[in-house]
Amino acid sequence: MKITARLAWIQIKRDRVRTIGAISAIILSAALTTAVACFVTSAYGSLLDFFGGDFGNYKAMYLMILLVPGLFFGGLIFVMSVTVISNVFLTAANRRLSHFGILKCVGGTPKQIRETIIYESVWLSAVGIPVGLVLGTVLGRIGVLATAKNVDELSEITKTILVRGSIGMDLKFYVYPGIYFVSAALAFLTVLYSAYRPAKKASRVSALTCIRGITSEETDLRVKTKKWIKRIFGFEGVLADRNLSRNKTIFKPTVRALALGVALLLSTGSLVEQCRSIGEIMDPGYNVVEFSYMSASKESVDRNTGRDVFEMVKPIDSETGRKMIDRLKEFGNVKVSGFGYDNTSYFFKKDNEYLSDEMKEAAEYKKASELKVILITLDTENYTRICTAAGVPEGSTLLVNRYWYNRNGRKVTINPFNMCPKELTIEDAGGKETVVKVDGVLPEEVIPYFLDGPNQQEVKLIVPEGAGRFYECLCETEDEDAFMKFAEEVRSELYPDFDENSYDDEGYSVTVSKTETMVRSLNFAIIIAEIVIYGFVAVLLLIGLVSVISTLSTSVIARAGEFAVLKSVGMTDRGLTKMLLTENFMCTLKAGIRGLPFGILLPYLINLAIRQKLPVLYRLPLGILFGSVLGIYAIVMLVTFLTMLRLRKQNIIESIRNKN
């Protein structure tokens, strides 16, 4: 065995605290890489099962969907791991400068110094990487099975709410032998890269400088006292500030790791809040059983006007919808509201004199050349109620003069018309004009709750009769489970030819589902995203925590002689504690200042894309901000106090003698 390899092995056995910290960081780095690889391979294997081994023309797309997130998470793991592991080696190298100086005095070369540190990384990798591969497989399996449970739930949901039946795809745990080779190679390269920079810096320091115990970076001993620190923290605070200034190399790894922790916590909390805001928007605000009819459509583009044409295969008229409602009411103890609509066939010119300035401004903001029209039919009870409220006879056409839209993340509610028009001229996709007589405006206080959801059209007209692509029956009852069974019987009775392929074969679909189930299915991606984000960030923070524990405990132990000298000249344990409190406070403060920009900027940039589609604004999560900083400060103090308990058992004279 080479002398440098033997020296590295001896050092590993002697410095147990640093060894445990380094091995822990390597284990977590390899484990996280392996877990991400397990997710990618499991998704790939499940897609192979689903498609029967042939992706067809979309193979490249599916591979990109799998590889891009994998590469993104892999890059983040690499950055975090390099920061943490490099901190461990850098702290250890600074502690051993006197050892390196002695080696140089007896003939050791800079190359041998580098080799010693590199061999340490090899020995540590030999222990940490295999354990990390096993742990990563376990974590990957747990994560895949937890995700698969949600996929199975979604599959059950889609049996009733998707027009083409259930998805039928099962997420299974797949592991290919090649991922262990790739994960081990990436982890080993990460460790080597992390150790090379500290090794290179240590090898460049002169023998005299090493023996004197000065760090590998030049330090200016003339440090100016900051008056505000002396006023707030006293003499102990001045000592803490001077120590931080003179030993930047020692504290830099801790500040860097803490800054990453603050940034990850803040960005994660902000992203999760945005995800939940999206979920709230998708929630209609009511929980009912929905009996819904939807016709298939054939899409094309009109050659003359350039408008999209949606030709309904089997439209449903309002009379048929009302018959469905009457049949559902036979259940008893149920309130049924129904509405049908056609939101794809008609258009309205935005330069109409009746349009309000707010509506014209909204059209300009959305860059809409024309406004879309939705024709709505209601059940008999609701239609009679709104006609009475509007003061018009039944058989009238009513204008719903309320519309909201997303304006760069803000929900803006406006009145599209500045007065009630007597008639409106609307056009179909081919340009054919139809004049609609308007009998009144529906008062805002009686607008049905189901007509004020997202994705609404700018011009809404309630007509007495009509045919459309959709008809929805919203059923409110106390016994939802029994009513669901009854609704299934009604569906079989009214549409005996219906099956999961009816949308393609028959040209329509009829679904029975709960609103809460629909919301759960729409928010499924958000739920999965939260699981992945929380799990991934938790492990990354664990890696950072290992670095903090290792560097702080190592630096405190290295300063045992310094503490003994201070106590010998009269500093009490209380004063020493106050000095360490100030040091940790200033480290945490610096970490917060450095981590805040990234933790704010990343979710803000993501929000810029979200707010283009949904009314979701970025909000700084102050609770998470202060909570993360206080939590990190508490961890730093806990590590420091536990290390100080060990030093208090040492004799002052022995500590000073060891320092000298």
C-alpha cells in the first residue's frame, strides 16, 4: 500500500467525527441519486407495460418527459452534494495544516499532500457508496409504491369520470442493474470532485505557514470593530465578530450549507403554496353528485374565416336534459339543478357599441380579435326563478352581465356591457349571422353558482330552448352513495348502449361522479408534485444538516485551545456561551441574506409562467421564512452546545498544551 494511502487510512480512523460526517453525506448523496434513478426506471418500465413495448411515434416525447426531470434533480443533487462534501474535506484540511507542514519538512511533496486527501475520498467512498445504493433502492421503492397508490386511486376515479374509461396503467417498481453502475459512478465522481479543490489548496500552502497553523487563505489580522455589534452583544460579540472575520475559511462551509437550506425551505414552501392556490381555483366551491352528458365533436378550421369549427356528433337539447332531471328527482329527497350549454359555436365582435370600456380593455389585454359566446339553457325551476327576478316572462332571453378573467395573476371581475342591448348579432364559425333578442339582464344577486366558474366565455346568454354539447345535472342529497347507485341505474335506463367506448363508437359520454372526486382527479398532479417536492427537499436538507453538524462540531473541537485560553484569562462559561450564540446568530444571518434571493427568485420566476394562465400571485411566505431561519438557528445552537458539553470535561491546562 502506498504511504499516502496508508496516511489517509490512519487519518480516517483517528478523526471519527469528520469520518462519520463525510460517510453520512456520501451515503445520502448516493442514495438520493439511486432513488431518482429508480423513479425514472420504474416509470419507464410501467410505460413499456402499458404500451406493450412499443411507444410508437411518441417514444422520443416520453423519454424526454422522463429524462428531463431526472437530469434536473440529478444536477441539483450534484450541486448540493459537492457543496456539502467539499465543506467536510475543506474543514478537515484546515485543521490538519500543521500535519501537512511536518510532512513537507520531512520531504513530502505537494503531489503527496493531494494524494493523501484524494485517497481519503476513495476510502470513504468505498464505505459510503455501497450503503447509499442499498438505502437509495429502499427509498426509491417506498417512493414508487407511495406514488403508485395515488395512481391506483386515480385509475379508480377515472372509471366514472373519464370519457374513455379508466387509464389502466399501473406504476410498478422496476430496477435495472445498470442504474447501480451509473449511480455509483456519479457518486464517486462527486466525491472526487469535492475532495480535489481542498486538496489542491492545501498542497499549495508553504510548510512554514502550515506549521504556524494559519489557514490556507491569507487572513488580515487587523479587523475593525463594528460599533453596532458592541452595542448589541457587548464584548463577547466583538470577539465573535473578530473570530468570524479572521476565520472565514472555517465558517464559510457552514454559511454556504445553511444558505442552501434557507433557499430550499423558502422556495419549497412558496411552490407548495402556489400549488394549493391552483387547487383552490379548480375547486368549484360546492360538493354535489354530477350526472353529465357530453357529445363528441369533430374539429376543423373554416377556410373563409379561419375560425375553429366544432361539429357536435350527438348534441343534447334542453328538453332531453329536463327529462333527465325529472327522472333523477324520482329518487326523492334530492335537489337537482340542470344546465346545458354550447360554448364553441358562436362569436361576437368586440367593437360593438354596447360593450363597456372594461370589456374592451380586457379584450385588448387578452389579444382577442373577437369575443366568444356561450348559450345556456336551465332546468324549469331555475329558469322560472331567474325570469321572475329579472321581471321578464318565461320564454325570454337573459344576458348574464358579469365576467371575470385572469389579468397577470389577478382575478378581475367586470360587466361586459354598459347597458342592456335590445338585440345582439352573433356569428357562427362560418360567418353566418344570427340576431338574438335580449329581454333583460339577470341581476347579479341571483346568478346561479354554477354559472360563475373558470374558463367561462365573455358573452353569456340564457335562452329558453336550445341544443348544445354539454348538459350537467347537479344533484344535492344527504345520501350520496345511495343516489350514486340510483343515478347509475338511470344512466343504464336512458342510455342502454353506453359503455366505456361510447365516446368513440356512439359519439357521446355519460358520467356519474361526485364533485369532490372530480376535484381530486384534477388536483392529482398537484398531490404527486407535493409528495415528490417534500420528499426530495427533505433528503437534500438532511445532506445539508450532515454538513452543518460535521463542520460545526469539527470547528468547535479545533478551537478547544482557544476557549481554554479565554477561560484562563477570566471569561466565564456564560460569556463563552454568549460569544458562541453571537457567532451562530451572525452565521445564520449571513446564510439567510445569501439564501433569500434564490429562495424568492426561483418560485417568483415559476409564478410568472403560472399567472399567465391562472389568477395566482406570488406571495412571500413569511411564516416559512421566519420558521426556517429560526429552525436552522436552533439546529446550529443545538450542535454547538452538544459539542461544548464534551469540551467542558477537558482540563484547561491540557487544552492549552495541546493547542501549543
